[in-house]
Amino acid sequence: MKRIVLASNNPGKIREISEMLDGYEIVCPRELGIDFTVEETGSTFYENALIKAKALYELCHCPTIADDSGLCVDALDGAPGVYSARYSGGGDKDNNKKLLSELQGVTNRAAHFCSCIVYYDGKTVVEGTGNTYGTIGFSEDGDGGFGYDPLFISDDLHKSFGVATAEEKNSVSHRYRALKALREKLADISG
């Protein structure tokens, strides 16, 4: 089984990516004794994912994958976008509270999650991008998932990611779709 180092110590991302990218051993930097942080200075999800994948490769010299993803709300011109994780300056609850405040009185609550995942092995860059569409609820619904999941009502599932099971969410998520695209491209180059 091929080992890939994931440029994240986020338990939610590690769990989701491990469940969806079978056939690969996914390890995080912490498991290898690497203290990994990198400043995300890109203006797109792709740029941030590439920055992380390359920086981690320089530390471990193993194939890496890095994800950058976020919530894009139509009424907010795509915000929080690449700033999703640090939208409020606090954690998930603070981010959700700020988003609800920004959307107070707004009727168009259309949004999508976007994920870009980049594989880097020192010479080859492969990327997969995926989106999932829905709307932002008026209050949090459920305590499953992480981040904006309790606010995001999936068009595919007709319920929030906060109440969806991991299997339901994984079957339609932006990260699943990005990983599926990435896996197909990886099969093409290794095959």
C-alpha cells in the first residue's frame, strides 16, 4: 500500500480522506514526528493546497497530498472562501455565528463547498477539484461533521451535513468529489 502524507493534523480531514481514499495509507505529519504548519498565502484553493503539499514534501520527502477547501456563499461574493477556517478569528462556533450574522435578513442563501486536493511527489503535481451545492440554514442543525456542516443544507441530501451520517456526507461532499477526481488522475499517471 502506497503511503501518502496528508498536509493536515485536522482530525476531521484525516478521517474523511482516509475513509475515501482507500488503497493508500494516509498518515499525518504528527505521526511522522513532523511539526507542520505553513502560511496559506494563496488567493485560490489550488494555490493554498499546492503551497502546503510542496512545503510538507520538503520536510518528509514522501508523496504528499494537501487539501484546501472552504465555504463560498453567493450573497457574500464567495466569502468566506479561502478564509473559511479563519473567518471570525475564532473556532467553528465563532465562524458559524459570524456567518449567520452576515446573512441576517438575506433571502438568497445559496452556497457551495469547494475543495481542491493536490498530490505532489517532488516532481509531479496532480490536482482534483470538487464542489457540493446547498443553502445556508438559519440556525445550526446537528452536531456532526465539523466547520460549517451544521449550517450547510445539502441539495443532494436535503438536510444539513451536521445531521448527515459520515457515509451520507462522504458520498456527496466536495472533498469526496475532489478525491475521486484526484484518484482517477493518479491512476492515469501510475498506470
